[in-house]
Amino acid sequence: MRLVVLPQLIRIALPGLSNLWLILLKDTALVSAIGLPDIIRQAYIAARVTQEAFLFFGLATLIYLVLAVISSFGIGAIERSVQQQDARR
């Protein structure tokens, strides 16, 4: 049953799961990743202490961008894998 239902489930559920993952990345702190509000808050604290706002907000932007791009590539790889498995059947 697992070999029949799971591939069908992944193919149908993957677009919704990828959207939810990116929303969670933007709005909340996860166990394995830092959310955008947390990055911005830490950058604001560091910029206020050192008076170098551009440096810290630029770094926060790069950190968030890297997290989002890595997530996007990972989700894209999973989607391609599922599509290839569907094409073989």
C-alpha cells in the first residue's frame, strides 16, 4: 500500500506543501531555519548598537535570500523527481 499511495500523495500534495513551507519561512521561526521577522529584529538590534544599519540589514537580506533560494531549489528537485517517476509509469 505504501508503494502505491505515497507516490500519488506526493504528486498531489507537493505544490501546497511547498507554498506552506515558504510561508512558514517568511513568517515564523522553525527549528531548522530562522524566520524573516527574527532576522530583521536581530539586524535592527545590531544596527542600533553599532550605527551601521546598511551593513546589518543587507546581511539580513542576504541570509533570508539564501534560505529562500535553497528551499526553492530543494522543492524544485523534489518536484522534478516526482515528475520523472510519473513519466516512467
